Amino acid sequence: MPDRAIVNRLDQHGPECAIAAPVWHELTYGCRRLPKGKRRTAIEVYLREVVRRSFPNLPYDEAAATWHGEEGARLDALGKPAPFVDGQIAAVVHVHGLVLVTTNESHFAGFKGLEVENWSKP
């Protein structure tokens, strides 16, 4: 069942929302790893008919790759390396001047100049 607080925030801010290409990768990869069956088919349909149609997909481009490389090196030097895909997501959000919405705030806490919100919290 979806988190009601997140659904409410999506209702409020849906037209302002987008997903980063690496998030789309994670969604499709996770779905395709499921065994074939009703659950996987339902998720494939939901991704195609709802997510893809509702949210622009922002690319991981040269600007994002540059920021990601710089931030990755900075965090490595501090002894706080970040997972690669989290860095990609953070980079896409940062270069577009957006707010990163996640329930895993700690994954993005080290990135400089990145605004992070958890919509599942009241």
C-alpha cells in the first residue's frame, strides 16, 4: 500500500516533479529482475502507464557527470564515498536546481549544495 503522506505530497506537487534517468534505471531493473507473473506485469504496466507518463525523465548528462565527478572526489577525500547511483541521482537533481525527495535521506546527506526532503515524514 502506498505511503499516504507521499501520495498527498504528490497530489500537491505532481506537476513540479520529475525523475532522474538513474532512478528510471533502478525502477526498470528492479522490475525486470522479478519472476514473470502477475506482479511483474502489474509493475511493468504501472511504470509504463503511470510513472513514464506522469514524470519527465531528466538525463544524466555532461553537466551532471561533471558535478558527480567533483562531488565524488570530494567525498572520497573525506573518507565518505557515496554509492555511484546515488551520486548520479544527486547530480541530476543538483544541476537542475531541484529538491531530491527520498525516504533514504542518509544516502544523500554528504552531497554539498543538495536540498533533500523526505515526504513520508509529517
